[in-house]
Amino acid sequence: MNTSTSFVTDNKKRKRKTAKSAEGSVGRYTLADLKKMKGKTDWAAVEALTDEEILAAIKSDPDTELWTKEDFENATLIIPKQAVSIRLDVNVLEHFKSLGKGYQTRINNVLSEFVKAQQKKTRL
């Protein structure tokens, strides 16, 4: 059974998973049912693989794109954002909204640049 499919909820509001069998039929199972099912993965064989064997398997996979040193050098760190409620002057908000879609991102960018400038001042 392939059990790596999406969650669904039945009328009783219990979480169930939809699983597809090797024959292609679809059924609904509770998480407890799925935990009782035996997978086809030979975990002992997986655990016995060396790092070199794993890397070779990754490299032989046509869907794999390994990162190069250049990829890492050109990567951009994305800092997670947090939803907040903030009060802005009406004219400030109207200005950013008048520039079109993405006004919240633009406000965030302006504030980020302000923070960077303040941090530079404190380092001097």
C-alpha cells in the first residue's frame, strides 16, 4: 500500500488517510489502521548503506540536482516572516498601496533597510 497520500476528514471529523493499493484501488483508513500495515521498504538494507552508496544513488537519480559551491554562494537566506497588526498613517498606507500589488512586501523591505542602516550605525 502506498500510504503517502493526503489527509481527508470523514463526517465524524476523525482524521483519515486515503491510501492507494498496488492495484490502484483507493480506500480510506484511520491512522491506526495505516500503522498496522506493513510497508515494502527493507529498512535493514537502507540502514546498511554507506554515505558513499547513498551519494552515488543520489547522483544517479536523473531528478536530482546537487548544489555546487557556486549555488551555495549565490543562495539567498530567506528569513521567516511573522504576521503582525500595525497602525500606519493613512497617507503612508495609501502611498504603498498606490504602487500596486505587493505593498506589504514593499513596506517590509523599507523597514528591513532601516534596520540594516541602524545596525551599521551601532557598529561604527
